[in-house]
Amino acid sequence: MNTSSVYDHYYGYEETTRMLKEYVAQYPDYINISSLLHTEEGREVWLVALTDTRTGDYSEKPAYCAIGPVHCQEVVGVMTVMHFVDYLLTNKDEPQVAQLLKDYTVYLIPMATPDGTDRVLNTSEIPRSIARKLNDDATYKGIMKKDMDGDGIVRVMRFRDPYGPWKISQEDPRVMILRKPDELEGEFYMVLNEGEFECEDWRDHLYNGPERYPYNMNRNWPYDWLPAVSQKGAGDYPLQADENKAIADFIVSHKNLCFILSFHSSGGVLFYPPATQPQTALNRFDMRVMHAFVGIGTEETGYASRNLYEAFARQGIPLAGPWDDYLLLCRGLFCHAIECWDWEIRAGIDPKWDRPIINRDPKYAHDNELKFLRWVDKNCGTDVFKPWTKFSHPQLGEVEIGGFSQVFVNNPPIPFLKQELEKATRLMARQIRLLPKLEIEQPTCRALRPGVYSVQAVIKNEGYLPTYVSHEAKKLGMDRPVSASLLGVTDYINCSATQVIGNLEGRSSIEADLRDTNYIMAPHEACFKTVAWTVEAPAGTALTLQVKSNCGGCKSTQIILK
């Protein structure tokens, strides 16, 4: 895949900002950046807009959006977005990309939480979303994560303890396995996060403490929100963090949005809404469209797809305040998430989305850990796994620190990074082609008598999505109708200059199937409408036919009366 940059490291905020500004200077007709928010730590939440402005402004075309990580640790999402920017601009003259930039607008947010993401890349701290305490300070019982040995990564610690539930595996001393209930002889260990205790009675709290920054941007949206006591990381009220509010304001103010893709990691799976109710509760046409978007994702990435409600709520992990349901059920927008980086599948492990939530067989987890470690040994550098190394802990005494770097478990090691980026770029480039696409069939002009003319045109939607986007948008009253205006004359006979023609279906409304040699075509609404005007004007008058739709785009053509 042709790109300008070499993807041999992860971009921090400063590098991302510099690259975006260089793109703007190099491709002024194709890219614009603006700030959605100046964060508390002085960074910008950049909004990147891409289109060929020579063929229309950003707001005049159907829009596709992709958003980088809302979870700081999942930094591969920054890279997928930046790779897509690079791909579109580097290949702007290639026919398919040129057509894409002519017909559509692409909005991208590389870093939804630049303060948190930059902290993950440059320090040993790993906030969930934002490196700020948005709730009342808690009393931190248990061990709090901290880089104790100074290697820049928080791993895990093990130390001997007669109550310890772990023992060293006989198959590989780097791996721990749970002791059996009746095991009394041997060396047993506690295994805790690398860190230290912040309470005086720490001996009574030999367990992992809470996250220092648990706020979760993905649980703070206004749909079906619950407070943090019921939904971890939910905050005190919806859209509490400025970052959430800024993204919500962007969504509400950009009426041409049709679809939003959000990047996460890891797991190699595509998650789609609804998360708070079964799929059967939604309009079946909407779910058919959702499956079309997700199906393209599976084709391009090889990742399986899972409905959020079935993957979480039905398994006893209900989701409240979820991003995807806010988009679909509050804004009428199609969306899904992609969990990049399928390390489990590559290592021969059952994907975690397909495992039972509670598995009481200690050998199962042990064997999975062993498979992954052997895969890391063969395919990755030393950054991913650190052998157990003795360390003098200020509270616990002698411990051993080692294990996996969670950042590089959640994100592809550099040798595998470009594979993931190219998958995501192919996915996005194809999904954009599902958006609505208004066109005007060549208008006709017929003289009724000298100086009086009948003008007709067929307004078509050649896209897959309807111009109202979804039936959920209709329910919400967000299905803005298409209008057609004939401009350039003042005398209209029994008609007005602007005609509201409602919405146009897309190809998604056409149900077709093959059943036992029978080709099925179900009844459906037309994807086009005819509009007509009768006007009085001299022969040779030049008129402009202008068609406008929030999500279908804007088109215009010239007509000469003759």
C-alpha cells in the first residue's frame, strides 16, 4: 500500500501535530485541521477534515468519521487514523481515491484524549481515558501501580507468601499457575501489580488497588447512563469530561455525518450496537445495514464480529452510557468499533470474546499464557516480556518484577504494526462507499409556448444508505428532507423555486435473495424522484438546478432554456 511515512514507531502528540500541519501546508485543497478542545494540559483535540474542496466544501458532502483511542493504552488507534490520512493524501490522484475525495468528506480525530495518550507513550502511567481525577478522591487500599524498577513500564511483581494462590509452572518458570486447593507443600506466591502501597495498614491489603484514573470516556455518554457505583468509570454525570463534551458537540454540529468508526485494541473483533438491548428491538433494515458495514470489516481484517449486547449484557456484564448506543439511538448514526490486533488468534489462543466469562480450570489460563509467551519469544523483541528480576521493594522486601508490558500486549509490536494499519485503511476506504450519493440526471427543458418552459429533472441517490441514513434517525426526527431549487428566474407558474421532495432510499432498501433457483426481489421504494417546474423567461436564460441534503450532499447543474 502506497504511503509517504514509514510506520516504525508510535506517534506521540507532538509528532502527530507536526505531521498534520505539514499535510495542511502540502495539500491545502484537500485537508484542514481545527481544534475541538484545548485540554487542561495544553494540548489540542485535533479534528482532521479531508475532501477535494475543488468539488465542494466539507459540509456539502456525505461524511464518514473515524475516531482514535478513547482508552489511552490503545495507541494503535492513533496510528490507524494517521495512516488513513497519509494514504488518502499520498494517493489523491489515483482514480478510486480521487473519486472518494470528490464525492465524500472524511472527518478524523487521531487522539480523542491527547493528554492521556501522550502520558502512556512517554511515562509509565496508564490512565483509562483521561489523566485526571473526575470523582472524589478515594482511599487507595491495595497496591497502586507504579514503575518501581525504573524501566519505564509497569509490569507485575511476585513474592513468596504462605497464603499465596500461585506457584511457578513446571513447564516454564516464567509462567505462574494457580495452586490446587489441597496443595500444602511447596513455594507459593502472591502476584500483584508492580507498585507500592499508599495506606499504612498495607499488610491487610495484599491485593491490587483501584485504578488511579478510572474515568472511561466510553461509559459517559447520555444514553442509558448509570453512575460510577453501578458502571465503573462512568463519572458523576454524562459528558462530564471536556473531551466527551467536545466530541458530542462535533457530532451534533456536523449534520452531514452518516457513520462513525471507533478504534480500540486488542482482541481482533468488530463490535457493533446495540449494547443495551437485543438486536431484535431495532428496525430490521437498520440492522441489515449495520451488518453490511461490519461485513466489510470482517472481509478486510479477518476479524469476527460480535453484537455488544450479546457479548456483554447477556453474559452478565451490562454496559451503561455506551458510546455506540449514543450514536445509533440518540443521533441515528451507524457505527461500530474495531478491536485491532489479534494477538490471541496469532498465538493459537481462543479469542477472549469466545471464552466463557468464568473458567475455573487453572490449566486453561496457564496454557494460554504459555502459548502467548512462546509466540512472543519467536516473533517479538525483549520489550514485550521481561524475565523475573529480583528487586528490593521498600515495603515488601525482596520481590521479583517481570511479565508482559500491557501496552505492547494491547498494541502490535512494530514488526506487525503496518499489517494492522493497512487492514484498517482498506476497511475505511470501502465503508465510505456505502454512504448516500446524490446525483442529478440530465435535466430536460421543453417550450410550452413562447417564453414559457417546462423543466424536469430526476434526482437520484446512487448510494447504499438512504439520505435519511437510518430508521432510528427518522424516529428521532433527524431525517432532514432533500430539497431541489431552480434558480435564475423570478416567474414561476403554479410552483415555487424550491421544492422539498422528502428523502430518497438507497440501495440498502432493495431486498434480494436467491432461494432454490428463485431470484427474490421484494417490493421497495424508488431511489429517485422526478421534480418539475414551469417558468416564464426569455429563451437562452441560464438556470441553476441545485439539490441539497444534509447527509446526501449537495449537487448542482446548469440548464439553458431553449
